[in-house]
Amino acid sequence: MTLVTVITAISLNDKLREQVKKVAQQKLGHQDFELREELDPSVIGGVKLSMSGLVFDATIANKLKQIGQG
Amino acid sequence: MEIQVGAILLQMINFGVVFGAVTVLLIKPVRRILDERSRKVEEGIKASESSMAKEANLDKKAKDIELKALEKAKTILDEAREDAKERQATLLKEAKKQAEAIKAKAQADAVKEKQAILSDLQSQFESAVVAVAGKVIGEELTSTKHQSLIKEGLKEIETA
């Protein structure tokens, strides 16, 4: 079973959790995964997904970091 | 006065005998000794001359050897001076090369250090900017806005 970690600044509601699962399924290509939710205020906003060595970072903190590096 | 012929004859015979005896017993040995002595003196002179000639020859040889030794010493000294000059030039060249290499390395290190410091400063500045911006944005975000940002993020990930 694959472990999918979702990091956000606030807790996910059911609707958002479902959307996260949908995206994880689309990225993994299967439904055999376990979702682990983590709260991290340092991401400021947005969402970060980690699965099977892949990281998808769509957080405000990452965007600010990219702006800073640009 | 009467001339005594017999006595004269006797005297003459006597003289002849004495003369003969002196000649045989004294003059001949003395002459022989003198001749021997003269021969020895001549031999001594010849030996001395030969010895002097040999000595002169040895002196000449010694001077030749000394001259050759001096020439050889001069040649060795000249070669040593040349070698020393070449070695000095080589050492100077190597020292210059090493100095240039050290200088180049020091310059490269300085540039690298400067870049590292600038990079570190830039990183610190970026971190500070992100922290400040994050704090400002975070204070402005409501729950609804958070949810909206998560939705947008998921869409972004979906299309990535």
C-alpha cells in the first residue's frame, strides 16, 4: 500500500479530503493508498502532496520561495 | 881537479835507480790515484749535471701539472658558476610559477568566498522576505480563503 501525505495549514474537511484522494488516485494510477494528513502552518496556505518519492508542492510558502529565487 | 868518471857513472846509475824506483813506486801510483780522482770528479760532475737536468725536467713537469690543474680548476669553477646560474634561473622560474599559482588560487578562493557570502546573504534575505510575506498573508487568510487555496493547489497538482 502506498502512503500519501498531504500537508496543509488548516485541517481538511470531507469535501477537500475527497478531492485530495481523487488527485492522489489520478497521480498514482490506483486506489491502493493510505492518506496521512499533516498540519503545518509554515506552508501559509495551499497544499503539498508527497507519494512514492514524488512531491507536488502548491503551497504559498513554496510560491514565495520560488519568487525569491527568481 | 881530476874528473872521476867512475864516480860520475856511479852517481848516474844511482840517480837512474832512484829515479826508476821513484817513478815505479811513487809517481805512477800517485798519477793513478789522481787519474782515478779526476775520473770520479768528472763522473760526479756528470751525475750532478744529469741530476740537475732531471730536477729541471721534474720542475717543468710539476709546473705543467700545476698549470693543468689550475686550468682544470678554472674549468670546473666556470662550469659550477654556469650550473649555479642555470639552477638559480630555474629556481626563480619555479618560485614565480608557484607564486602565480598561489595568487591565482587566492583570487579564486576570494571570488568563491565572496560568492558564498553573497549567496548566503541572498538566501537569508529571501528567507526573511518569505517569513515576513508569509506572516502578512497568513494573518489575512480566513478559513474560506484557506479552503479556496487548497482547491486551487489541488487543481494545479492535477494538471502538473
